[in-house]
Amino acid sequence: MEYELILLLELIKQKTGKEIRVFSELDEGVYSSVEGERIERPEYKVVGVTPDKDRNKTYFRFRHSSESFVGYIDGCEKSDESFACLAVALLENGVIKENFGSKSESLRAIVLGEEKDANIQKYMTKYSISDESCSAFVIYCDNGRLSEVTDFMENFKSSDKDCVLTIDENTCAYIKFHTMGMAEGEYQSLAEYAELIVQSVKEELGIGIKVGVGGTVKSFSECSISYRQAVSAVRMGEVFSGGSSVMTYKEYVLVKILEDVPKYKLQEFLDILLEPEAKNILSDDEMVTTAEEFLKTSLNVSETSRNLYMHRNTLMYRLDKIDRSTGLDIRKFQDAVTFKLILILYKLLGYGMTE
């Protein structure tokens, strides 16, 4: 009932421009089209439509869903009294109906964070969507074949609850629900699930895509948070992991934190961490690619050699060279973390890798 009353207040405001404030006669419930405004309750019982010249308000009493309410608007002229009478009829009978868009239009507004909470609840009720935890995936395809990817995802999705929608000509979003409190379902991680999406699209359609992965939110009403995280992951992944097909928000949380630090402080940190000869390594694309792949494979020499089609001895030579130039042996976890931080600072400060 509450969100229906709020919807009516919003609709009246949209159609007339009038702000209406409402409070319940039975409890502390307050509903207003003016967010955060203090409600001015009269010291007398409102009967019918009651102009209050001292307050320059027009109060009116009405019933909605078998409950008594008092509402008021600014002004106490005859025209305000007439409007109050109209408002009573609208609020009691609910004769104004929400002009909802299509299901896809409403879903798009919810995912993009453009929908009000009351409308989200109405959407969930109308389409029988339970308020379960979920995660957002942003799928990016820049080769003009997004519609094929979107159609594929409709058949690929884990359950009928999951949602697929087009965002723009290169991007679609996939909202994956998690049942029984299991955030990852039968998969070890959301990143692994995203890898499966990338692999399946490649095998079935011959299309290369990139997928950004947002975090898990506790309810569908918060899915826009996960969507924004997924978008952010794609953006940061383009800068910090250009060759990756899957980019998760969690792996870029450190980057996100450092983005909010003033650049002069980032420069101070970089100056502390950077040895004089280290810039030669950071300016060498091959050395940086080797180091990033080594970090990506969790410091696994054999896997890095395979992925880079590089002889093991060549890889060891390059790791030794990085050690000599930076003072960091990235075969050791702590030094690897420090080197990763240097790479992040270097890119955040706008330094190219080929100065």
C-alpha cells in the first residue's frame, strides 16, 4: 500500500506540478513528494478541505486502502481548495494510473539506476520477481554482432529469473540471480562463470567478447550497484589489463581506491617505490607484458612460458633482469605485490609504457 500511495503522489506532481505532503492519522507514517521536508501537522482535527491562512496551507482529509490520512499543499486560495478537492478524489479512488513502459524499458531503468524504489517494487510484484541476491555482468561486443550475443545469452542464462537486456549498440547486461543463498552456484566464482560465457560465445558464434563482472548484491532492487561495478571493471580493465577477456570489480578495488588519492600523493608513493633504473623496465613493453602475465598466472613459471610461447630460460632471464633493475624479485609474493602496485601507480599517473 505504501508504494502505491507514493506513486499517486508522484504522478499528481508530474501532471500538475503540485507538491503534496501526506501523513497518517493512525501512526507515524509520512509520505511526501518533497524528499526530506519536515511535515507540518496542524494542532486541530482536519475535516474535509480546510484552508489554514496562518500557515498558508490547505489541508484535506482522505481515505486510502481503508486508512485515514491528512494531506496538504502550499497556498490557501480558492484555486488551492479546488485542487485539494481534486486531490482527495484522486488519492481515494486511485484514478491516475502509472504510465509504465514495457517490461524491457522498466528493467533497463532499474539496471541503470534510473528507477525509483517504489517503481522497482511494483515491477517486482507485477513480474513475480523475488528479491534474491544477484550479480551483474556487462558484455561488450564491438564487432556489430551484439544482437547475436544477446540472443545467445537468452538461451545460456542459468534460469528463467535471469535477465538479459541491451544497453547500447556494443553492450548488453546480464543479471544473474543466486538461489539458496549461494552467490556462485555451481561455479567456483563469478569470474569463472564469466570465463564460461566468453568461451561459449567464442565456440558457438565465433565472436570475441569482453565481460565485466560486478559484485554480488543482496537484492534485485540493488542490481544497479553491481551493474555500475561491472561497467567500472571494464573501464579499468582496458587500462590495466588490455588483453583480458574477463574483468572483475574485486580485482580492481585497489585501483578504485587509488583513483581517489590526489595525484601528487600517488607520485610521492611511486618515487618511494621506484628504483632509478626501474623506469627502463616500465618503458619496455615486452618486459611489462612478461611481468603482467607472470603475475596473472599466480607466479607460475611453466604456465607463463606456455601462455607467452616463451622458453623457460628466456622467462627466467627476464625475471632476473626485472629483479636487477627494480630491486624486486617478483617470484616472491611480497615483491610481486609491490611490483603490481608500481604498475598501477605508473598507469594512474598517465605514464605510457613506451616513453
